[in-house]
Amino acid sequence: MKLDRRSLLGLFGAGAATGACATAPALVQGRPAFLHGVASGDPDRHSAVFWTRVTPADPASGDIPVTLEVSRDAEFRDVVRRSSGLSARAERDFTVKHDLDGQGLEPGQEYFYRFTAADVVSPVGRVRTLPEGATPQVAMAVVSCQLYPGGLFNAYDAIARLERLDAVVHLGDYIYEYGAEPDDYGMVNGARLNRTPQPPHEIVSLADYRTRHAQYKSDPDLQAAHARAAFICVWDDHEVTNDTWASGAENHQPATEGDFAVRKAAALRAYYEWMPIREPRAGGLKEAINRSFHFGDLASLIMVETRLLARNEQLDFADMPRTAAGAPDVAAFEALRNAADRDLLGDEQRRWIGGELAASKAAGRPWQILGNQVVMARVKGPDVERMVPAAQIAQLMASLPEDVRPRIQGALQLFKLGLPFNLDSWDGYPAGRERLYQTFKTAGVEPIVLAGDSHAFWVNELKDAAGERRAVEFGTSAISSPSPGDAVAGLPLGQALAAASDEVVFCDQASKGFVLLTLTPERATAELWAVSTITAKPYTASVVKRFSVNSAERRLTEV
């Protein structure tokens, strides 16, 4: 197995990733076409955002008139809303996004929708509005990290086939920014599967980001999932570039890639054009993607932003301070990591979260769900020498690229000292995490925290610095992005992480898939769904583990 440098470095606090797409069918007889499917998002009780992209026969021909129809039936015999006068405009890359403005649809009902342009009809999508009042059940698929060259999106096909699905919660890394060089992230699979990123270089400009989004939306499995249910999305870092923080990014070099603010603005503009998400409110920050959704009397889903609003720059083990004798100065590093000003959310967003949590509890909803991008649990780096024979470790080290090997060896030694596994997660911001836990405590709730980014499945019991339980966390694996466990397949990494960390109940570093979270008034059940392969079809999908939390005691059990 060829080991990927970005995967290996990401294992120890650096980061990773890329994108691409299928060849589009030719336009027919000079007519426009719907090559990127349809999508809905941000549902409420009476509406949703409806999205498509019209590919013009001639991009220079001007705006394209578009009509949206919403029906109670898939044959469109019972159309309840018809919105004409829409336009696919060049200034928005011929994307169309329409919100019914909270009118016309009934709460808790499934509808079908389609678009037409010049008598060409789009594929049909399905959307369920948010329920009102008594709600016996809600089912959400939780996804993250879809690297196009990394493999096939089989998990999205599995999601599209689910019998009951209210929404898909996407926790970020919808696209990746890297190029198509042989050693770029994911290109080992990408070259073999003919899934090469377009454009074939790292994306920086508005045209680049638009092209990359178009590639991803051309994938038939992703199109099927979008057509199956509304998506509720937040970004993570790769929608802009790897390891972003409020004013910069690890994978941005101003000398060759220009002003980071310009790149970020281009990335966000393309994101809002190509994603079924409501536009920023007038006068609001484009970065303020945090928002909430209420499922009747059952649950509140609170989506947070942890990258662009308030995040401090990530720490890196490569910057470990040294003592006068040249040894790692762990005390000095821990002082940096535990600095009081380190944060992911910021005071304003944290106050908003507290208000949403308190209001949800006051409304009598038993479940508060936090749609959060990165793993929140305390996860110690594992002492693999206690679990793996020395000869096996030596063999693994010998297989690593020479420029990576010293860093991995150094990190394994640091892990013996009790340092965290991943500094790009909440473990890199412990003071901010404690402030958030205080927010949970003040609101009087123990929420369910969802996490993406890690490319692994997690089941965690979250505790504050005093050891008090504050939440349960379910982390979803990737759709197709490689995990640290893939890079060091000879090590039982998931088991080692669970053994080293008091808060980690279960970790699977090998499977690819999604979490299906089903809520009832009495119980929340998380099924960790994995696909058998991401490099071929057909595939099979199965449940790796199933855990539940009861609403009365918040007790986590495997079922």
C-alpha cells in the first residue's frame, strides 16, 4: 500500500485532502440541460430552499427562464406551488435557488419538486418539511468528508435507498481544494478510478471553486442523495482550503496564491451559489452559517460554525518548544494549548447556542442536537508500543516516505507523554471547550454532539474538566476520504485510541459510511453504517455498531 503524505501528516495535526467529477453528457440539439441534478435544503415547517443548475447550450446567450413546481405526488398531478419567473443567471454560474418564503407547504409532509427550462424537465427531488407539534420520530443521515478522487460515493447511494429519511446533515468538507498531481491527496485511487479533480490544479479563484463544485454535483450517487431528502449543511475547512482559521489557512501561501480574504470570498460565493442553503441575511456576515432547525416537539438541531468566525490558528507538534537540552518542552506546549483565549466559536456564537439550547428545553423538546464539525472528546494519542510488537512498528516506519518518517516517529514519542491525538479538533482548544460545556450546564441540557472531519466513526461520552458528563458524541466516518487508520493499516489505531482515552467508547478508523440518527421521545439511536468498498460497484451496506441514549437519564448503551 502506498502511504499518502497528507494522510500521515494529518494524523499528527497537519491536515489533508481534494475533489473531481464525471464526464457530463452532451447537450441535446442546442437545448439547456440539468446536468447537476436537483437539491433542497434548510427546510422549515412551510418551505425549503430548492436548488438546481441549468447548463446553457451557449453560455453567452444570456439568462435562462426557469420554473419550479412542487407537488404532493411524484407524477405532478397535484401541484401545490408553481414558481415561474426564476432565472438561471450567468452572474451566479447559472445556478437557481428559490425559497418559498415560508408559504404554501404543510408541516411534516413529503413533497416532490422539479424544474423546467425551455421545455426541458429536471430530475425529480423529494423534500419533507419540518413537523409541527407532536412528532413521534425523526431520522437524519449524518455525513462528512467526500473526497472525489478518494473513492466512489457508495455511501450516498445507500442513503438514497433509505426507507425513512427526514434530512441529511452534512458537517463539512463537501469539496476538497487539492489538485491532480500523482502525490496529491487521494490520487492513488483517483487515477485508478478515473476520478481526477477539475480543474487539475489546486483551486484558488472563483472560476476554480465553481468548476470543482460542478464536478462534485455531477456524481450520480451524490445527486441521488440530494434528490432523496433535504440537506442541512455547514462547511468545514476544505470548502476554502485545508486548516482554515479566522484569518488564514495552513494550505494558503500569500506569496503565490494572493490575499487569503480574496480567496475566502471566492470560495464562499461559490458555496452559496452551488449549495441548497439560505443566503446570508442582509447586512450579516457570510461566515455566520450557524442556524437552527426545530422538529416539532421532539428535537432541535443547532448547526454551528467552527472555522471562519472565531477560530485561532491551529497548533502543530512540529512547533513544539524545546528545553535548553533540546528535549520537547511539554509543559510549555501545554501552556500554549490551554491558553484562555483559544477558541473555535467566539462569545457571540456561544451566547446564541446557549439561547437556542435553553429555548429548546423550555419548549419541552427532549433532544438538542449540535451539528459541529470536529471531534469534541478528549482523545489522547495512543502508546502503540503497548499494543503492537516492536518489529511490526519498525516495519511500518520503514515503509513511510523519508520526509514523513521522522515526524511520525516524533509524534509517537510525544503521545507517550499524554498529548492529544489531533490538534485540529477541540483538543487544540480546551479553554473554548470548557466554555461551551458551561453553556450546556447553564442551559440545563446534555445534548447529542455530532462530529465530522476525522474520517472515522466515534462514540464518545463527553466530560468537562471536573469529570462531569456534559454530552454524548457521535462522529461520522467519511464518505470517501482516507483516515489516519488507512495510512497505518498495520496498527489497530481505533482500538488504541479507545484504550488510551477515557471518553472514547468506540472508534472505527477503517470503515467508510454515515451515521443514521433516529430520534423518538424516549430514545436516540445511532447506527454506524459502513459500505463494503469505495473502489468498486456493486457494494453492500451494513451496520457496524448501534448505540442508543435514553432521554430520561442520557445513558449511552450499545444495542
